[in-house]
Amino acid sequence: MSFERKVNTGSLFRNEKRTTEQHPSAKGDMLLECRHCKEVTDFWVSAWTNTTQKGDKYQSLKADPKEISNVTELRTSSSVELDDEIPF
């Protein structure tokens, strides 16, 4: 029986290669479905275990898409040259 990932779920595993406080305590992935367009996107998830001033432990999370679309890359890339010539 093979493992089947379900939409809007994910898994985190202890980061055995952690060497500094900046490295995540746990890493994993998850599938998220946009509730507006129903597109499913695969994300990398990182978690850091932190402590509040009162001494309570909590997890902070970060999610990054596994694949960035070409449109997103073009919008965020500073090396894209624009053609300033207007055709009319």
C-alpha cells in the first residue's frame, strides 16, 4: 500500500542536519488548495521551536511553494529588462 498525500494536509520531520538557531527545527511539505480557484499547490514547510518570555514553547512556521511559476519569477526578478519603446 503506497502513501497518498491528501489536499490541505502536510507533514513535518525533525531536522537532523540543524547546526544553528537560524536553521529550522523541523522541515516537511504540504498540499494546499486555493479556496477561490481550487488550484492545488505543493509547499515546503519549515518550523522553528521558540520560547516566549513567560517560558511557553511555540512553533513559528514558514511555507514556500516548491515550484515558482514563470509569471511570479518575472514579477519579482530585478534582472528583467523592459522594452520602453511604445508601439503607438
